[in-house]
Amino acid sequence: MYYPDELIEEIRARNDIVDVISGYVRLQKKGSSYFGLCPFHNEKSPSFSVSRQKQMYYCFGCGAGGNVYTFLMEYENLTFQEAVKLLADRAGVKLPEPEYSREAKEKASRKSVILEINKKAAKYYYVQLKSGRGAKAYTYLKDRGLSDDTIKAFGLGYSNIFSDDLYQYLRKEGYSEDMIRQAGLINTDEKKGVYDKFWNRVIFPIMDANSRVIGFGGRVMGDGKPKYLNSPETEVFDKSRNLYGLNRARSSRKPYFLLCEGYMDVISLHQAGFTNAVASLGTALTPGHASLIKRYVQEVYLTYDSDEAGTRAALRAVPILRDAGISAKVVRMDPYKDPDEFIKNLGAEEYEKRIREARNGFMFSLEMLEKEYDMASPEGKTDFFRETARRLLAFEDELERSNYIEAVASAYRISRESLEKLVAKTAVSAGMARPLSRPRRADGSSRDKPKEDGILTSQKALLTWMIENRTLYDKISGYIHPEDFTGEIYRKVAQLLYEQHEHGEMNPAKILDYFTEEEEHREAASLFNTRIRQLRTKEEEEQALRDTILRVKSHSIDERTMNLDPADMGGLQRLMEEKRKLEDLRTLHISID
């Protein structure tokens, strides 16, 4: 639900960030801040900083940062509302009862009823599995090597051979036919009438990150088709944005996920001690899945089937994960088909070894690419390297691309210089502005925007300066206004910061309360924690400040000029006046005293 800004701020203020984070991370005071090992990435030297004055944390190693809400969202994998509730309980603050509009109430009510129905159905299926009717399904699960504890932990069940059994049970429980249908548990046929969607199947309840049953998967007993069947999409179930096993994997402290293809792979891995295994739900990996994964980990080990279809799925998944900022590696399970078979035959220790030997996703894709070329012939080898060069251009970051060029050159025993030249030639042939630049979009516009990247860095520097030093705020705000900042988050942070100064306060942690999404929190926090190069003299500092103000203001005027309506004479006059002041600023001395 929506909580008033005043209440969110009260709860945050009553939970000192140093006290809260000290419950998770060992902190040592150094100067005005506290430092410890970052809990969000592996490091040996403390780069995780917590400021009692700012009531914010920031890791100079991985960039994680925010206020006390953000920390709990990232560490405990909570939603913003869940973090508010946890901290409210900790501070003894009573939260108001939810208040919704009529439409919101109706939607919330439908979702609540569907979740109730799913929970009832899951319990019903579990009881059926343990009854005489479920003997065949229970034997199937035991033959697959699952223990009773694992069956219970994952809530596995059975839908019996009577095609409307669940429907009749739910109707007796008081649920309407319409709501049972909206839950995706029944279908209607002209001849059969209403019948259960799942019957004569082993049931795999699908849970969201908070362990609420949102849907079901069913594996048929016998030769029926399809072999596997999933719930249709409902108000609580979107298969492209949920992962099987995530409710359990999110609690694993391992810094990566094992991404599988099927339910049994996930369950077998968890039973073997690999509690960070998840799977997509009867669909190929999507950007939605990748975004969900990014909330929890920065690295994924693809442990798909070792057959041709599984290899193709892994090759499709690697770029999707890379685009989301997730590092991907591929676990090979030869000679076995999947993790379930592998562990049954070779055990968990050998599987752990395969994880350690996992191939980098891009290098694995090149290994598969090799099979399409005659590497014994000069022509085939040349064509292979041409395609490799084209793929290397997909790395937009120049440093990352350079590292991959080095890795490919080493792996395939060719000189780095020749591969770099081929990449450069390929870039030019593809119509790019410069060799080794970022690829162009389909419309011909370049993705490489060094000027804009520099502008964003300059804007971050101004925001950091303004919260660090009230005197600098007074200097900067005389020339730069919130509308001069690029991007919605930058501009909103600046607007809130300026409003605080107008009211005589400086509270960056409160500004972050405005951003309720984890990624927005992280980006907003980074605006206050830009590492500014240490300058040796006062004159150098003043020159850097003036140059930064000039850069941001000049870019702002250029942007507004390009987007100005030609008929807006008043706007044109204002811009001309700002340009005049900008020229004056170029010769003006800005003192930091």
C-alpha cells in the first residue's frame, strides 16, 4: 500500500542506519564513517561505507548504495513495502490499515481470492498425493530419488483421475466458478462441461519470491499429452516474470544462481545442497526473467540440458543475461542429459567440480560456433574469425571488449594485434562512425555517446559537491537549476535537494525515500557518492568546479535549444539570455571559500 511520506521518513529516522547494518555487517569507525566488507560482492579490503551523518551506505567497489530501506531490500530481498513494515516493527511504529480506491480494492480482492484458491488447491493436491489415490504419483517421485522432506518442502502433489474433483472441492469451500476459472484451475467443454485443468498429474506448485502459490505445473502420469502443463497467465501469475524455486533460492547466500530448464532439475539440485537453483517456467529465458534475477545476483551459471536443444537455449540466454548486466557461465554435464541425471550418477561433489570448470558464456558460444566452420582450412578459419570479430562488437564497453579480444586471441592462438585490426575493420565495414566504437542502432544513430556520459558524470559530481559542502551548494545553485539536470532521476534528485536547501535542511537519505524501486534507489544513491579526483591546490579545485558548471549548463542550453518550439519566442529569449550569462561565466572566477 501507499504510506505517507511523513510516516516513511519517521520510520527511517527511528532506525539508525549504522545500528541496523551492524546487525548484518561488522563495521569499524574510520573518521566520520564506518567501513566493512561489502555484503553484496566478494572483497578482501573493506570498501563498504556507512555514514551516520548522511544515514546512507555506499560500496565503492560494486556501486551498491542507498538508505536503510535500500539495504534491507537488497540484503533481505524485500519489496519496499516489506522493508517499511520490518523497520516499523523494529521501531515500534504502528502502520495504518490499507486504504484503496474502489477499483484498487476490487483488484486486490480478486488477487487475494486467487491466492487463497491456489493455496487451497496446493494443500488439496498434497493430501491427494499422500492418499491411496496418489500411490502411483508418490512412487514416481520416490523412484526419482526425492525424499519425503523434499516432497514436503516443495509442496509436491497429485491431481487424481477424476476430471472435476478439484472443482467440486473448491465449490464446497465457497469459491465461485468464475473465481476458480480466473485462477486458471478449470476449463469448460461443450460435452464435458466444467473440468479441472490438471488431472492425473504430479503437481508442482509454483511460488513467487514470497512463497505465495501463484500457479501450478503438472507432469502427466502415463502417456498423455502434453507431458508437462503449466497454469495459464492470471492476475497473480506471469510466467515470463517468475522463476521456479526463487522463493527458496533467494535465501541462499551464494553470489550466483544455477539456472535450469525444469522443475525436477531444481528440486534435485536443492536436495543435493545446491539451494541457489532456479528455472524458467516452461518458456525460454526472457528479459523479464533477467531483470528478476538481477535483483538477487550478478552472476548466473546455466545448467541446461546437454542436448542440442539445451545448447541452443543456453546460447540464446547468454546475450539476454549480458544485456541485463549479468555475467553468464555454462555448466557442461556430459555424458548426462541434465543436472538430475548427473547428480544421481556422479553425485554433488562432481557437480560442484563442473561448476568450478564452467565456461564463460561468450567463450562457450565461440566453441559452438567453431562447429559451423572447417577450422582445418584457411578459408574456414578466416570466416570463423570474421564472425567472431562481429560478435566482439556486441560489447559496448571498450574495456570489456578489449578484455575479450585478449581472451579470444589467447584461446585461439592468434596475435591480439591482428584480431584488433579485424574488429576495427569489421566495425568500419558495418558502417560505424569509428573503429572499436559502439554499434549503431538500426536507424543509423550511434549508441556511443561520450559527451552524454561525461555530462552525467559532471552532474553526479555537482550533486555530490552540493551535499558535501553547503558553501558549494550556494555557489553551484547560483548557476545550475534542477531543470539543467539530464534524465528523470537526476532531475528529481536535484529538485528534492534544492527544496531541502530552501527549507534549511540537508537530508539525502530522505530524498531516497521518494524512490521505491531498488534500481532507482541504487542509481539515486550513486548520485550522492561520486568519487571525485583529489586535486592538489585550491586553484585546481576552483577550476574543476567552474569547468563542471560550464559543461552542465552548456549541455542543458543545447538540449533545450534543440527541443524548442520555433514559435516559442519567449522561450527563445530566455535561452538567449542564459547563453549570454554562460559567456560571462567563462571569464568569471568562482571562489570555493
